[in-house]
Amino acid sequence: MTGTTPQGAANEQAAAQWVRGMFGRIAPRYDLLNHLLSFNLDKRWRARMVARVTEILDRPDARVLDLCCGTGDVLLALEGRAWRPLLASDFCHPMLVEARRKISSRGFRSPVFEADALTLPLAGDSLDLITVAFGFRNLANYERGLQEMLRVLKPGGVAAILEFSQPSNPAFRALYGFFSTRVLPRIGGIVSGSPDAYTYLPESIRKFPGAEQLAEKMRRSGFSRVEFERLTGGAVALHLGYK
């Protein structure tokens, strides 16, 4: 398998089904745990991604999709900058329920639809920007996900992928590893009521390709130019791929 590998999932279909069910179980506490377990750094990481794509957001005719939108935090930040409805999708229905509730409560109007990131119901060459924050590593097939993003982007379009990575500093990497394997599963399991979810999530980070490897996957998938920056000592990486 070239995507996420939950324990016991023998193929891509089983992996996708497990991930969908897992996120459905933790949806009500997902935002709380994101902020708690990242020490609120998740807000800064998302703000950095929005800042890097501001030039596209400021174009009044730009078509934008937030992929794997979860509970809608990135979508809210994007629409708050663009001041117009955008698009958002996720394949986990309980997450979309939370996203729609948040969007409506803030007076935003972006349509949110249920779709698999590997088979988007969108025409080719139809989007100027795709963002995905902390959802890409959960895809059942990374290459197909990248190829699908490339398919729906217009020539000149950009894919922005914000995802966990591995710190380059050995001391920080050891501390990060201890937190993610010992502390995060215990707190996440207690607060969410789903211990298996917060055992899977740090393991998915450990298995995910490093920043250089993801950049190479993007190039091999057909992006003409790829760049990335490390955030918070390399614990997170922001990749931009251009079609």
C-alpha cells in the first residue's frame, strides 16, 4: 500500500473505511483535541498556509477547494480572507456536520460536500487552488490523491499540503517522538473516548513520508514545481505544488 496503513487494514478499501469510521467517532471532540494537543500551534500552522496562498485568494475569480476539510477550520480561514464562498469536501459525514454547523454560525456560505479525495466529482482543469491540512496522510493512496489534485487544477493552479513531518534536530525529534507515542495517545484517548484513534494518529505521522520524500512524490506525480518549508522545527511541513 502507498497510503495510510491502519492496523488490520489489508487493502486500500479497508484502510479508507477504517479512517472514515475513526474520524466519525472523534468528530465531536476533534477541535478541542487539536488545540489541546498542539498547544494551539495548529492555528498558527493554518494561518501560515493561508498566508502563502493569499495571492490566489485575492483574485475574485479564483476557484478554491479545501480538501479533507474536517470540521472546517481551514475553510473558515480561507473564506475570511477571500470574503466569498469557496468549496470544501470531506469523506467523513460526521466531520461535515460539524463543519456545516461552524460555517453557518459564523455567517459564511461556502458549500460543503461529501466526496472521496481520490475520486472528486469535479471537472478537470477547474480549480485554481486546493488546500489540504492534516488530511493528506490519511489517504489510502498518496499517488492517486496527488494525481487527482493535479487533474482538477487548472494550468498554473496550486496545491497546498500542510502535514505533519519529522523534526530534523535529533534532540527535538526524540522529544517529539516521546510526546506523540506516550502522551498524545493517553490524553487523546481519554478526552475523545476513542483510544484506537489516538493510537493510529501518531503512528500515521511516524509512517508518513518526510518533507523531501513528499516533495519527490509530488514531482513524480506531475507537478511542474514543488517547494516546501518546515514549521516548528520540522514537526510540520507546508508543501506547494504548481501545475
